[in-house]
Amino acid sequence: MAGDGVREQETAVLAGGPADGMRIKVTERPGVLQVTLPCVVEVPAGDARVGALYVYRRDLRVAEEPLRYGFDPASP
């Protein structure tokens, strides 16, 4: 954390899955990231929305930027 109370952000890259190659900024190196993609709803149900959920786990072997998050095909 920086001395002024602002949390430092680091660049991370997602590997595999639907977000392959996407670069993002993360704070405090989270162990897991969730990526959601909207699904098409054929019959509207009020304000309900449906999204597909994908999980990416941090590769602990990568200690410097860009951090690496790999797609977890077994999740959730």
C-alpha cells in the first residue's frame, strides 16, 4: 500500500477460457477472479438477467507484473 492510503494496482493477464489475453488491473493480488458474460434471454422475466460465470485462479509462481490468472475449467 502506498503511504498516502491509495492501494497500489498491478497489471494481470488472464490465460485461457473466454477472457484469454485480457489485461486488467488488480489490487492486493486476489487469489481468484470471476468473469461474467451476459447470456441472451429468450423470454423476458422482468428485470432478471442471466450471466455465465468463469473462474480464473492466480498462478502463484508468477511474482512480478504482469501477474497471471489461469482459467479454471472445473469451476464453479
